Amino acid sequence: MTMKPIERLRIRMLHLIPQLAVWMVSLISRYFERGNRAETTTHHPPARLRLTKQRIVEILALSLVGGLVLWAQASKQPPSMKAPTQPSSKASPSVLPPIQLDGDAALHHLNQVIRWYRSTTGIQSVGLPSDAIYQDNMQSLTAQVVRLAFQSAKAETAITLAEQKGTSQASGETTQEQNLTQLQAKTSSQIDQLQAQIEILNAQIPKAPASRKSTLISKRDALQGQLELQKALLDAVQKMAAFVETNSEIAGGLEGGINQLARSIPEVLASSASPQKTVVAPTSAKPSLANSGGLISEAMTLYDYMSAMHLIDGAVKETDYTRNVVDRLRTPLRDALRATIQQSQTLANQPPATDPQQLQAERQNFQELTERVKQLSSVLLPLSQEIVVLDDGKTNFEEWRNSIARESKYVLRSVLFRVIAIVLALAVILVLSEIWRRITFRYVADPRRRRQFLVMRRVVIGFLFVIVLTLGFISEFSSLATFAGFITAGIAVGLQTVLLSVAAYFFIIGRYGIRVGDRISVAGITGDVVDIGLVRLYLMELAGTGLDFYPTGRIVVFSNSVLFQTGTPLFKQIPGTEYAWHEVVVTIAPDGNHKEAQEKLVAAVNSVYSPYQEEIERQHAAIERRVDIQVAAPRPAARLQFADAGLELLVRYPVEIRKAPDIDEQMTRKVLELIETDAALKAAVSGIPKIRSAVKG
């Protein structure tokens, strides 16, 4: 077998160690002698600088030589490892094969258990009294499963390390841990030896003569330098060993992985030495069927129940998968334990031996079998207990789910009953609304009253709808009242005009209010009312001279709040009346007979008024029934008044609003005909007669 160059160099360094030691001692002695001589003879700065450089070079050379020596010593293998003792030919070989353990399967088992632990502990209480019991059982069982899993994994690691240790001793190989330990022990031993030598020299220096004292001091300083070097090396070795131990590199792959996984769940494994009962944090009670009166809260409770059941179903599936992982990990170990027990029974059934060597071999075989059973039991027992605890956890989850399912049935039944009740109540309200509408159209003939009843129907039905939905969906009425207060304040500020219009609507439809068909004047606009809404008023605009109005084809829209505005007055007829006052105006000549003109003109007006007099009197009777004041009956009346043009005679007469143009035309023809045919009247008046409205606006 060829030897590598580095190995050859190491062997040569081992042979040169005694010579190098002598050379180092002489070099150190010369170094300190030269230093003492330089201190007594040299006081110039250039010479001191050269001496300092020489000292630095010699110190570096000394350090290099010391490092080579230590490297050769640390790499030197003990003779016992080079020539291992051969077992006796009489001793029987081991009857047991090595245990085949899968480290990846063990790590997968731990990962799955930790994943199962985290997923199951995430299930929260839904507010049932029994949830605390199931949660307590769940946390206790999951923590127990985690501890058992790590217990079996550590036992498996111990078996693996034991087999690796036997293999390492048989092959003569050293691990990194052994190298660091040996180097640390060797360096500590050298430090002790150097300290002992320095103490001896310190005791000899005071007693030595002056000729030898300098030599002893030089030796002590040289040993002191070696001591400092060894201490620096020991410090480096200790730091390296601590780093390897912290990062789990010494133990190997399986043990390092187990330690890393253990650090991920300190809340479970931190108290494994003295396990305590996990305290379940109290959960705030959620609205349940007993303290909930609204559809929304019951629906939310039902949703929480369904979500919890879904999470529990996932936890049950995860528990089954974890159990399968544990069972697959346990199967080869259980088979190995059965084979070991079978082998022990086979050895026990053999005939007894008489040879002392055979007895010794049998004793050794039984010891190996016993050790194998202990090793396998230390792994199998936690795994079997883990399966039992997983089954208990699955049972706990199933019982928890059944309790939530039973409660969810009651909640679902209550939700369906409430929904059906709300639907039936709304249907009854709609039926009452339709009955109200039909009765209104059948028994209320007055359009104004009919419209009022229909508007009232909409308000009442809407209010009933709000009441039913509020009682059906809302349960916390105290919170609803607070919320409604804030909403009402915001609406009152933001919708001030709209609310004012709604309030004005009830004044408009009142006793002296407006109805469809009325002719009103608002803000200088005259029109017939087309529609009255809850917040707006619609007019068909009319234009004309004041005597003859005609539609313009436009719709004017006013807010109902115009009723409360002082700058825009509203004019309308008295409810139940449809007449207005017009007047015929003639100018009396300076020499005319105004009495004769008044009699003839009043007679002409009465002749035109008489055909619709009965209708005007009927409307007047309606006014007397509606109001509590005395109003004179409408009839034509004559008045004399002074004007700029002279004395004027006017005859005021009532006209029907809808027929005012026709009546005014008849009145005009009648007055003109009278003036043309009566010479006395023609002489009494001057100018052209005029017909005008008696009310301005």
C-alpha cells in the first residue's frame, strides 16, 4: 500500500521530535541571553530596532516549529489502535445480526407527530360547556404523544450510537469528537508539565549562584513561552468543541435532527422531566341557543359549529395518518424482537453443554440476547404506548364532534323555524297590504282620500316589514338602540332637507292640504297638481293673462319643504271649491248716469251667471261645512270707484275655474251687445269695457 506524502512528512516529524526539542531549548536560551546582553550594551534606537526585528523573526520561527510538533503529536495514532487485540479463537462469534434502523423514518415520524400536535391544538372552543373537558383531554394527549415519540427516537439514537461505537473501535477509526477530546487532553497534560517545570525553576532561581541564575531565568522564560502557546492552542480546541456541540455536529445526523426538532416545541419537552397538567385558558362564551334571540347570531353560531366539525374531521384524518406512520416504524422493530425471542427459545431448547468454553459461549449469547431485548423494548414500548394514546385522542375527537353535531342540529332547527316564521310574517303583511288596497279602491270614491289611504298603507306596511326583520335578525337590542341613535343623528344632519320634505308631506295631505287636480300658485308659478310624492310635488305649468290659462307642456317639480319657506308662499283654493272672482270694469262718462248704467250692467252679468249659479252655491255650502267661519254667498255685486281715468263701475262675479275662459267670453259678448243696443248706456260709458281677475297672483 502506497503512503501519501503528508503521511510520510508526519512520520518524519515524529522521528525529529527529540532533536527539535533540543534545538528549541537552545534557541530560546540564546534568544534570552542575547536579550539580556542587548539591554546592558545597547541603548541606541537603531540598534534596538534591529534587535526587535530579530526577536520577531525568532518568535515566528519558534511558533512554527511548535505547531509542527503539536500537529505531528496529535496525528500520531496510539499503538493500541494500530495493533488491535485479536479475539480468542475459542470464543464464539456473535449470534445476532446488527439492528437495521432507518434514521429518515424516525425523523419523518417526529415531523409528523409535531405537525399533528400543532394542527390539533389549533381547534378552538365553540362555547359549549363540554368543550373545556375535550380541550383539556386533547392537550394532555397530544403532549403525551410528543413525549413518547421523542422517547422512542432517543432510544433508537442510543442503539445507533452503540453500534457505531462498536464499529469504530473494531476498525480503528476516530471520530471528530474523539480527535478533539484527545487533542484537548494532550494539550492539558503538556500545560501541566510545563507549569510543574516552571515551578521547579522558580524554586531553584533564588538558591542558585549568580553564574547559573541567568541560565535558569532564560530556561524559565522559554518554558513560559511554551506555556502561553499551549494555552492558546487549548483555548482554540475548547471553542471548536463547544461550537460542534452547540450545532449538533458531534452526535451525527439522527441525534442532531432530534435535537433540532425538540427545540421547535419547548412548551412540551421543557417540562418533560416533571410533567404538569396543562391548564386550559378560559374561553369567552359565545352566543348560544339559550342566550341568543336573533337569526344572525344563530346563523353565526351554526357556522362556528360547522367550522369546528370540519377542523375536527381534519384532526381525525391527521390522527389516522400519524398512527399509520407509527405502525410502519414499529413493524420492523417488532419483527426483530420476535426473532430475538425465537432465537432465545431455540438456545434454551438446546441440550445442556458440559464444556466450560461452550458454557461461556452460551452465557455470552444469552447476554447479547438480553441486551438486544432491552434495546428493542426501549424503542417498541414508547411506540406502542404512542399508538394507544393516538387511539384515545381519536376517540376524544369523535366524542367532541358528536357533541357539537348534536348541538348544531338544535341550532339548525331553530334557524329554519325562524326563517319560516319570518317568511310567513312577511307573507301575511303582503296579504294585508293587498286587502287594504282593494278595500280602498272599492269603498273610497274620493281620489284625494283614496290617495291618502294608499300612502298610509305604504307607511304602515313598511313599518311592519322593518319590525318583523328587526325582531327576526337582531338579538342585542341594547346595541341596536345605541347604533340606531348614532345613525339617527347622522341622518338628521345629512338629510335635513329630505326629512323636512317628508314632514311637509303630511301637512300637504292634511285637511286643508293639496290634492291632485288642485290649481295652486307657488313662487310665482301657477299650475295644476299632477302628483304628490313623499318628498316632491309635481305641477303642470299654466301660462296666460290671468283670465285664460293654458298648459305650457312642462312639469314643474317642487320639494315639499317649500311649504315651510317664508319667501315662497303657496296659494290654493279652499278645499271643495272650484270658483274664482272676475270683474267687468267700465268707465262712466262725466255726464253719464251711473245708476242706470249699474242696473243694466248688473242685469247683464246675472243673465250670464244664472246658468252655473247652482254649482257655485253648492261649493259655497261645502265651504260652510268645512270651516267654522261665516262666509257670504257668492253672487254678482257692483262697485263704484275713482280711478285715474275718472269714475269706474265694476261688477264682480264668480266663475268656475275650469270654465273661466268660456264664461268670460260670454260675459264680453253680453256687455258689448248691451252697449250697442242701449243708446242711454252707450252714452253713459266711455271707452272700452274690460274684464279682469279680481285676485292678483
